[in-house]
Amino acid sequence: MTLDEVARVAGVSRATVSRVVNGVATVDEGIRRTVERAVTTTGYLPNRAARSLVTRRAGSIALVLPEQSRMMGDPFFVQIVSGVTSVVRSSGVHLVLMMAGSDTNEHVLADLRQGRLDGVILIYTHFDDPLPAALVEARLPVVMSGRPDRPLSISYVDVNQIAGTAMVAEHLVTRGCQRIATISGPADSTAGQDRLTGFLDAMFAHGRRDVVVVEGDFTREGGAAAMERLLLQAPDLDGVFIASDLMAHGALSVLRRHGRRVPEDIAVVGFDDSSVAVACDPPLTTIRQPVEDMAAEMARLLLRQIERSDVPTSSVVFEPTLIVRGSA
């Protein structure tokens, strides 16, 4: 299958198909989608080896994910991979999945410097992770998920955490909850920090300054353990914001075990709107962040950097939505 055949199916010129396949950022989004559908329909596969000789690029990017133990059972990361893949596959770019860790950092830097990778998308970093700063210092193409924890000249994609947590506070207060608490994300992550700060600020604005905070770790097990601690600290709890759907799923099992009805006794709100939210019993009221769209945007930003080294860094922040279901 050739570029000419893809162009015929898409109803565009061969040059336009070439620009889309090579990830050129200036192509109209509607035309890009048309060409991507034609690529799928025809089964066109770019000749990566030939193209690398011309472009002097590896034709591969790395997607650096958290350590494997955190990925297991978390649909958030499945959505990330799906969103990134939706962009890179039509460009003929090979996606390399890597797990975070000190060894990974060394491999990523070496692969980029030696031309085995063209760029990297970082999905989750701790405050003490040296990789983002090392990539910026080396002037290598990189895009992060979430804002960096310190001033860095780095492109990133995030959701408006403050707006999302303000919606949660408004919803719980409007429901009439009097004793409200939160299970936060890890304090050494920007998502955990921003969701906690945003929620507390919004609660303070409603005159609520007695919010009980228990730290979680964005896992199902962490959510269950945090809810056990929370019930000991605030036995009169009647409303809780849990900073991820996966933690909320674990917390709901603890509430059932203690005989607490949701939402009659305790209203529960999560964050993410992943597939876990609808699998909860009752279905989880939560904040939706468009994860696949965010991941696709990260891929597009990275491909632009790879295409043109003089592209300035940028940040793209998506707006959240409150999804009301049975838990609150």
C-alpha cells in the first residue's frame, strides 16, 4: 500500500498524506482525522527504515509510566496509552513503553542522546525525580503529564485541578454534608498536592475550616487503608472527597464493612471518571478529566518538538466536569 492509495481514499493530495504520516503539526485537524481514517482503512505502513535515513530520526518515542506495581489494575494508564497511540500510530512512530526508576532514567537519557529515541512523554514523577530537569538541561524533546513541581522550561498537559476540586466542595456542601473530610493523593506528587490544596481552599471559602485530611497513594489498597484511618479520626463523617476513583473503590469496600451506607450515611466523590467509577457500588460521583484527549495532546506536543527544535514550550490545561451518580 502506498501514499498515493491513501491519498485517493482520503481525497487529498499525496503531499498532505505525507505531512500527516510524518507528524507535521500544521495540518488542519479535520484533514488529519480524514487521513488517519484512510491510513487505517488501507492498512498503510510507513517504511520506517527508509524514512530514518532521510530524517535522521529514530522514529520512536518513549512513554515513561509509573513502576509496574502502581499500574496494575489502574485504568488511568490504559487510557493514557490509548490516547498517545491514537496520535503516533498514524505518524508511523514506534511507541516504547518504559517503567519509571533510576535505571530507566539512565536508559532514557542514553537512548535520546544516541539517537535511539526521538523524545519522551513522562506520565508520573515524584518531586525528587531528577529526570524532568535532566531532559530540559540536555535540551531533549519531552512533554510531561501534569505541571512540574518546580519552575522548568518544559511542556506539559494537565487538568484544571483547582476547578475540579471546587466543584466537589460545592457539591458536598450543597448536599448538606456537615462533617466533610478528604483522602488526598500522595504529597510528593503535583496532582496529589493540587487536588488537596484546591479542595481545602474551596472548603475554606464555604466557611469550613475543620476538614480532616488523610493521605493516600492513588491505589485501591491505599484508599482502603486511608478510609480505615479516617473513620477512626472522624467517626461522625458524612461527606468525603477521595482524590482518585481507584482509592474511592477501595474506600467504599471499607465503608460497607463498617455498615456505613453510601450515600445515605456518607456521600463519596472521587476524581478521574475512569471505568472504575461505574464499577463501584453505588456508581461513583466523580470529576471527569478527559484522559485520552490529554494523552493525545501530549503526543502532538512532543511530535511538534521533534519536528522543530525551535518550538517554544507550552502548557495545555483541560477543563474538568462533575459527573453525578449514586454515591453523592
